[in-house]
Amino acid sequence: MLPSHSPKNNQSDFQWKLTCSPRAKSTFNPIRNFVQNMSVKPNPEKTPIRLSVGDPTEFGNLPIPQQAVQQLSENILSGKYNGYTLSFGSLEARKAIADYFSSSNYYPIQPQDVLLTCGTAGAIELVLSALGDEGKNVLVPKPGFPLFQTIANSLGMKTKAYHLKQEDNWQVDLADIVSQIDHQTVAIIVNNPSNPCGSVYTKEHLQDIVNLAEKCKIPIIADEVYANMCFDGVPFYSVASQSPHVPILSLGSISKLFAAPGWRLGWVIVHDRHDILRNAGIIQCLHQLTMRMLVPSSPIQSVIPILFSEQCRKEQLRIMEELQHNANTAYPLLESIPGLRCTKPQGAMYMFIHLDLNVLAFENDVEFTETLWKEESVFVIPGSCFGWNGAVRIVLNAPSCVLTEACSRLQSFCERHSRHG
């Protein structure tokens, strides 16, 4: 009850004393910030081509498997999927994911090893919340997907970047990882296939990473959102398939694999063959944390079994064929442009392009990106958003003819802005 009014106590004595939380202040996503706050306007005389955000639905040419869409419609109309599921997801959905990924591992996965999350972002927050605390740190690749740093900082944790070797197809610099590890390090994040680099690690390289983690006794968080999304016969090996001892927390989602980012369904697969995580109480903590986090919607969970069925996987292969065709189309076109240097993508849906600023008349990658949008209406993401200055990332999800047009505009743009005239 508010105190009664009196000459010495009236409404004017109360003041608003609101402050923003430190967690909110420390939350920053460089990609979202750049895309959503771009003040430069595109050239109105040219149709915009957005090769920026990794949304496979952007151009409408990579559809969600129609069997899953039809099943979702039927399930919603049935009225059977309007209630809650378990906080870590329905058994049927978790079993479908476990069965699918058991085929790409040497070790079987059980439904109890899978926890469903609200997209990959939910998976990242879940594992970092379970493993870390204020003052702890995780090792992240550079260049790398910045959401790990966004969420870690929001939780009061720190990220320490280890280098990927551009000259060696973006393989991990193992010596640099060792130099970054300290007594506060709780996990090493390994992204394969890579966003933004488009690289895919060999079995031998993954074994080297796992051996390092075992020697240092640090678990691995495997960002495998692009699992099995490889080009030209390059094989995908999960980190867990090469790890008989080191505990692995594998993250994934249907957002890229089935072109359904808006469905917001991701997962964590726990690989803990020697009960290291269980004995530390981490598996119990993961389950406890799901009780406060957002589980994916029940209707979306209900279609996971059909989405991972053989029939839908055939449709998913068509998505991969188009991405592969686009990679093979764009690479030679961009590689031939003076001032650009590319590494041919082996997987995922991106190409990371080095800018030679001795050739191109720009101070940095942000200026390059903004001027490209202003003059050519082609939107890309500067490499600095991924912790790597002097580069840009393009997405390979556009129809081939649109991607070819974007490459043509990039060529004209780079020739026009050459320091050598």
C-alpha cells in the first residue's frame, strides 16, 4: 500500500529510478546490427540483390520439403498438437534426430541424448549456460559466427578467438588454440562446415582437434548447423565421430538443412561416452535449464519425423545441388576479379572473399560494403562482423542467374574502384 498523502509526503517525492541491466548492455550482434541499421540506400536504378543474411528462403528458390509442409498443415488442423511437450522436446522428434545423426557417427545416438531448442541460438544459450559462468571463457574461431560471442557476453562470459589459417583452407591453427587456453576455459567451439568460410574439415584434421582437446581436458561444442551440406563429393565427418573420449555437445537445426529458419527448431546432441559430463552434473543442468528456456512449438516438433524421412531427404538433396551449382558458378567469376581473392567453398552456403586493399581504393571492408550497396545494390556482409577485417561474405542461396548478375556488378564495381585505374 502506498503511504497516504501528507504535506511532507506527496506524489512528487517519488522518482523514476530505472536502469538498463548490464546483461542487456553487453548484448550485441554485429551482423544483425549491421543489416538492421544500414543507413546507406541502394542504387534505385538497380534491382537490389541481398547476399547478406544466411536465410535460404530469401529468394524463394530453396523450398521447405512439401511433404513436411503438408503434414504440418494436417497436424495443425487436427488440433492434436496445441499443448505442451516435455521441456526438452517430444520423444518422437528426438528419436528422428537421433536416428538421422547416428548414421553419420561411429557411435549410436539415443533419443535421451537429444534436447530440442528454439533454433540454434537457443542451443548456444543452453550449452553456454550449462558450462560457463561469469569470468569463464570459451574459445571461438576467427573468422567465425558472432552469435557465440553475443550470447557469451550476455551471460558474463568471455570469448577468446583462435585463428583459422586462410592459406590452408581455413583449418584450425592448433598452436594458437593451445596458446589461448587458461584455467578459466570451459569449451572449444568448432564450426564445421564453416560459416563464414565455407570450408569442410577432413577426418584427420578433426582427429587432431579432438586429440588437443583430450590432452587439455576441455570439452568441444560442435557447431554443425551445416552438417552434411557439402559440395562435389567432399565428405562430412561430425566431431563426435572422431571422439571416443572427449565429451562433445553438437548443435544443429532445421534452418539451413531443410530451408526452414523461421520454424525455429534446433537441438543439442550430447556425446558423453565416458560419463564425464554426467559425473560433473552438466547433463542434469542441461535438462534443468530447458525448464526455463523456450522449447520449439509443438506443431513444428510434430513434423520432425517426416522431415527427416527418406522422402524429404531426397528433396533436401535438391537444395544441396543448387547450392553446389551456385558455388561452382560464382567461384571462377569472383576469383577472376582483380582485388578479390577467394577460397572455393566446400560446403555450407557461403563464400568468404578477401579484399586486397592495395588494389581496391577503400580503407576497410565496411566502406567497401556500403559503397557496393550504394552504387550496385548488392548487399554483402563485411568480414569485420566475423572478427576478420578486410573481407566480405556472400550467401550462395540466390538463383544462379541472380548470383551471376551480382558477380557481374562486383566486377564492374571493383574495376571502377581500382587504385591502378
